[in-house]
Amino acid sequence: MCQHRPPCPRADAPDHDAARLVAYHPEQGWGLLCNGVIVFEDTGELLPDGRSVPNHRGLLVRAA
């Protein structure tokens, strides 16, 4: 899918979310990367093969 040079990481690569954003719909809370991964504003992801990646946002730790 990626036509960039150097090419973006493949959807199955550990750093797949480093691919370029090719479509962005902030009003709906998602974007499409050039490797076919859909990223959501809650940091969840949908891979091109249909697998989902749960959100991986860091936990907020409150000071006591």
C-alpha cells in the first residue's frame, strides 16, 4: 500500500503505528495509516486482517 520512500512499516511490524496518516476523521475519532491500519483516538487499532489492538494509552497515576 505504501508508496513512500523509505517505505512505512508494514501492518504486522512492531512499529506499524509509525506509518504515515493518509486519511483523518477527527469528528469520528479515527485515522487511516498508509499500511492499512486504522487508529482510533483512544489509541486502539484495527489491523487490515481484522484483528484489533486494544487501547494502549498509559495509565494516569495520581500523586497521593
